[in-house]
Amino acid sequence: MVKSDLTTEMISQVSQLYKMLSEPTRIQILVLLSEEETNVGDIATQLRMEQSAVSHQLKLLKLNHLVKSRKAGKTVYYSLDDHHVLDILSQTIQHVSHSK
């Protein structure tokens, strides 16, 4: 349920979240990360993209608290920031599937 006491700042943050989810590549990355933690190279291989392009998208997702990273040696692994990211994505997919 949407609260009537939403601040302008909260509305702006919600809008920013949906902007992040409006790009197909970012959605694909989030789906991959919902299955397992992985690194940039593996994501690039699975999506058939340049590693630099994937890194750019991951940076945006991380800045918006949709993914987090951890370093193991020289490798950086990415995962969803928290379960809410998967909840939002799942609900959106269910809505789109239901609309057809």
C-alpha cells in the first residue's frame, strides 16, 4: 500500500529506482545475480557483452544500492544488495506476466 505521507525526496528515490530498472541490460544483470554471486567477466560472457559495458552498468546498480560487491584476491564478486531487490524484480515480472 502506498502511504500518503511520502516526501518529495522519497518520490525522487522511487523514480530513480525505476530508472535503474528501465534498462534491459541492468534487468538481465539483476536476474543473473539473483541466481548466484558472480564477477564482471562471467556476467559479460553470459550476456555476450564487453566487460567495460557490464562494469559501467554494475557501477550504476551499485550506486543505487541494487547490487553490492566483495573482493576476493584480485576478483570482485557482485550480488544483489538485499532481498528487496529480488522482491521488486519478481513483483514486476509477475505484474507484466499477469497483464498479458
